[in-house]
Amino acid sequence: MSASGATMTAGRTEGVTSLQRFTRRRSTIAFLMTLPLIAVIGGLVVYPAGYAMYLSTLNRRMTEFIGLEQFAILLDTDTFWMVIAQSCIFAVSAVLLKALIGFWLAHMLHDIPAKGQRKWRGMLLVPWVIPPALSTLGWWWMFDPSYSSINYLLNVFAVPSVPWLGEPWWARTSVIIVNVWYGAPFFMIMYLAALKSVPEQLYEAAAIDGATGFQRLRYVTLPMMRNIISITVLFSLIVTFANYDIVRVLTNGGPRDLTHVFATYAFQVGILSGNVPRGAAVSLFMFPLLAIFAFFVLRGVTRRNKEES
Amino acid sequence: MAQGMTRRDMLRAGAGAVAIAGGTALTAPAVHAQATTTLRCGFWDHWVPAGNGIMRELCAEWGRNNRVDVQVDFITSVGNQNLLTIAAQAQARSGHDILSFPTWEPSAHARLLEPVDDIVGRLIGKYGPINPTAEYLAKREGAWRAIPAVSGSQHKPSLARFDLLQEHAGLDVRAMYPAEDRAGPGVDQWNWATFLTAAEKCAAAGFHFGLPMGSFTDAVDWVGAFFRSHNAKFIDENGQVTVRRDPGVRAGLEYLVRLARFLPNDVWAWDDASNNRALISGRSALIFNPPSTWAVAKRDAPAVAEKCWTFPMPAGPAGRFTPYLPYFWGIWSFSRNKTAAKGLLEFLSDRTSADRQTTTSSGYDIPPFGSMSNFDIWRTEGPPTGVVYNYPLKPHHQAQQSIAFAPAPAEIAVQAYNQAINTKLVARVAQGGETIDQALTWAERELRNFARG
């Protein structure tokens, strides 16, 4: 502190300009070095988000500022309330299932000897690696209203055909199934990494204390994985809420709009129906919901980190 | 040069010639000269593979004759890529000079489109009136904002298995609508009541009519034409929502709920390919579609294709209406080559070019002029020969083109169209178990909100 003060004093006396002093500051250099990143975030995140907010305040022809009127109209639309409900049902149930299946798979993998583990890990990651638009097309062929291959197999065993995409609840179930199939490997790999970082001594101590399998899970594994579970669930919830391709390819929001989620409805309203401001309002609607959720999750993580340190 | 002309004189003369040619670039053919203008066109990527080739050929031909370098891109409508391109270029005020605009886009971007009344006026002078549906979609504030295109424009009339209709419903559609300019016996009975009876009989025989009821265009289009033939207006021309008190809507809805009982139980999830597959696979007796289904059947299921026949839609109390889904060619107002663009579009719209486009697309492309409904391809295409003779509207059909939700103001109608309010109305009653009044109340509220903001 005193050294830098001396340099500054010396700088002033030796005729160093204020610009030179400014550029020599550590904070300035740090800022300059992060400038490319700031520019990328500004250009690819802040600007589009700001522009979307601006668009949502315009009228349909984008010629007049109408404040929050587009949001008020949306809240007066039955279909939009349905979209809110469906987005929540879709995201919450899909994330919950992905977390449970991922957790179970991670444990299964963790118990496989290291030699064979890599092979299984690779195979289980395949759904997550295939581009979802492509894999969803495969699922669509299996669910096809008239020529479903799953129905063909069911019929072989004398089970009647299931209207996978034609009946609202089956259609909802179908999009959730595909999302879980696609996303569960991500949870699996994250939980597997977390499991591997749990010190073996804790399990040994628990075993000496006579803990059952469930007690080891409840009092050792889960507390040690709490942060990674929170972060993974938060991340997945954001991604699932914003999901577009699965619903678009599989049901296009049908039947009767009963599988639309925010992103597909925003596309239908904004691009297909030519009402860009209202489409922007739809897509911005999930932002406050997710921001509140993210705030609480991240606050919990920070608190636990502080307690541990 | 050999006769005393110096190199300097030659250059001077050449520069003068270029200046003259530049001033009359669009009128003076200069086959060997260099192009001075570059025109960028984004046309619709045609379903029929040869459809792109003819557009490229026509553009090159016009470019050569007018010393314009015409660059052609083909933009697919798969995944709505063309809509995204249009939206992006409209936002950026930059991109192609000419774009193909799907049905509702000219009115959505009317303010950014160069008026083309001069070209349309000349074309109408030569070929007669353009159909009213195309005019409704392309004309804004008294000006034509785009030219109804040949390439990509389609009708969706009845396309049926004549053998199945004759065997199970007693309808001889080839006799009713032969490949000639005359109506046959039974045409006066070809209405929605007869259609319902035929649907019931064919369903009983295991050959359901393949009528989609989802949210894709095939569904919205045929249901829109059906309601139009019942004089049903969801919204009137002034933007007033009339759906709940319109007797045509109620009567049409009651009919469609009855009809739905004879359709496959999964039609609520059908997309634009499902009805095609139903016909091609031999499961269905009738669909509403352009001849592309027949063309695929000719390749994949020739036995089915040989028994297909295209004929007009059934008539309703207000007349006979055929679903029509036109494309438009528009010039952005920010284009720097408007004169050249207009020249090219006029060339693409003339009868010879239209004939070449339609012929190359095996009859799929429908020109906007009634006077162009007699191209040879519709007479000769087969088997069976004449299968698509009645695909374009002929005077003896006594039919008109229709687009769902017309005559509502286009900016409201487009929202109702793309959100499939008409098919969802039917689905709410027939599949969702709502009463007609409940469904109409829902539709009224949705439509009112489309008009707000």
C-alpha cells in the first residue's frame, strides 16, 4: 500500500501523465484483460436480453411504446395460463425424474469395478451426446400417431395401441419421457463425479458406527453431494424451462396447445404469428421465475460453503 | 483496328458503349457484355427437386439478357427457416433484394416491401384478374406489396381413391369431374352432406377419410375452406370478433363434431405429412392435398397412384371453396436494385415462365391468374392420365380460392391461422368434451386478444 503510494507520488513528481498512471493501475489492466469477455457477454447476452425487453414494450406493429400491455394481454389469455402450468409441470417433473434416475445410475456405475466402468459410462452418455433435434425425430417415429413402432410391439403382446401424441396426458408424458431420456445422463455424470470425491474414510467411519446402507446415504452421501445436487438441479431447471426442440418436433404444442412450453409458444406467437413483441413477452415471462429460484439455490450453496470453511 | 483505329480510340469507344448500355441495362440485350448489377434472390426451396432448377434457369436466362448477375439462394421452409430469414432481414434492414414470402408474410412486412402496382397492373392487363384471395393477402393500404408467385403456390382440393369412393360410397368422381372442361353427372350433389355420408361409409369399410385436425396448415386450410363454404366468419373485415354469434360457425362446428366420429382417432396429432401417408399407404380413401401426395405414391406405391383422382372440394351453403396457400415474391424497400428486381419478377410471372415452372413441378405450382389454368401438364400428367386435370380451378368447378380467417384484417387473421383457432375449436368439443358454447367463448377471448396491443 505504502509502496504504491510512493510510486504514485514519484509519478506525479517525475512528470508521468494521468493517462499513464491510469493505464498502469492493476484494476485498469484487469479490466482491459477482461474486456474481450465483457464484449462477448455484452454482445451475446446483455444486448439480446435488453433488446427482447425493449421489443416486449412495443405494440404489434412495433411502431408504438405500450409499456407492459403485452404482459397484461398474455395474463388475460387462457392459452398462456395453460402454457405457464404446462411449463411448470414439464420442467419440475422432468428435472425430478432426471435427478432420481441420474442419482441411481451414478450409484450403479460407482459400484462397477473401474475396469468396466468406462464402457458403461460411455454407453450411458450416448443420449446426451446426440443432438436433441435428431434424437427427438427418432422418438417421434416411435410415437407416430399412425405407425408407432412402440404400438406395434404393444400390439404383438395384445396390448392396445397408446395414443402417444394424440391424447393430452399421453402427449405430456411423451415429451417428459424424451426430455428425461436426453437429460438423465448429464445428472448421472455430475453425480458420479461428486460420488468419487466423497472421502472413503467417511464411509469407513460410518461402517464402524454400524450405519445401514440407507443411513450412509442419508448422513454421508447426500450431505456431501448437496451443493452439486443444488447446482445441477438449478442448471437443468433453467435448460428444461427453456426447452424448445423436443416439444416442437414431437407435438408442436398440440393437441389443443396442451403441451406448449414457454419457448415453443413464444415461437408460435412471435415468429409464426408475426407478433414479435408478444413473443418476446412470452419468452421473458420465465425470467423472473427462474431468477427467484436461482437466487434461493445459489444463496443456499454460498451459505453452506461459508459454514464449511 | 486494322483500318486505322488506335488503341486509345478503341478504349474511348468501349467506355461510351458501356455508359449507354448501363443506362438501358434492362431493355437492351447485351449477351456478351459484363453484368453491371448483382441481384440477390432468396426463393423458396421447392419440395419438387426440379422446382429449384427451373428457377435457377429462368433467373440465369433473364440475367444474361439484361446484363444482371442474378444470385439465387433457396431457403427451406423446413423448421420455418424461411420465416426466420424474413424476420432477421426485416430487423436488420439488410439481406436479399427479392425474397419468397409465404402466405401471410407480405402483410406482416408490408411497410418494408416495395409497392409493385406497376408490375401487377401490367400483368393483369395481359392475363386478366388475380384471384381475390391473393389480392387479400398481398394488398395493403391500397398497394400491392408483393406479386403472387407461381413457384410454391398450391391448392388443396380433394385427392381421393376413386375405386374406394365408388365401391363404398357410390361416388364416381371421375365421371363427376372428368379430365375435360365440363362437369359430369352428380356434381350438383357434391356437397358437405354427401361428403359426411361418404365419410361414414368409407370409415365403416376401414378406409377413413384422412383429414388432419391438428395445428398444421393442412388442417387449418381445409377447416378454413369448410367454414367459408358455410359463410362462417370468426372475425369480420373490420376486426370485430363475431365467432360466438355467427350462425355459420355454430352450424359448421356441429357438422365437424359429427364428422370427427368417422375420422381416425389420432387426427388431433396429425401433421402435414400424416394425411399423405394415410393415402399412400392405402389406408385412406380421401384427403385434401396438392398432387405432391400422388407424385410420391407414383414413386413408392404405383398401385395406389393409379387409382387416385383430384377434384374440387364439396360445396356448402355459401358455395364451393378450395384451400389456397400462395407464395409471394416481394422486393425489400431497402433493396438497392429495385428496378432490376421488378424486371426479373415480371419475367418470372409471364405465361411462358409460369408454364415452365408449373410443368417442371409436375403441375404442383399454381399461377395466380385464372387464365393460366389450362397448362398442358395438368392434362397430360398420369397415370391415370388427367389425375391432376382438376387441380387448378376451372370455370366449370364454380369454386373460389379460400384462406382461413379471411376477410379479417390480415394482422389478426395471421395469428388465428398460425394458432389454429378453427381446428382447436373443433378439438375442444369433439376431443376435449367441452360444450359448443364453452368452446366458442374460449375462441372469442383468444381472438379478441389477437386484436389487442
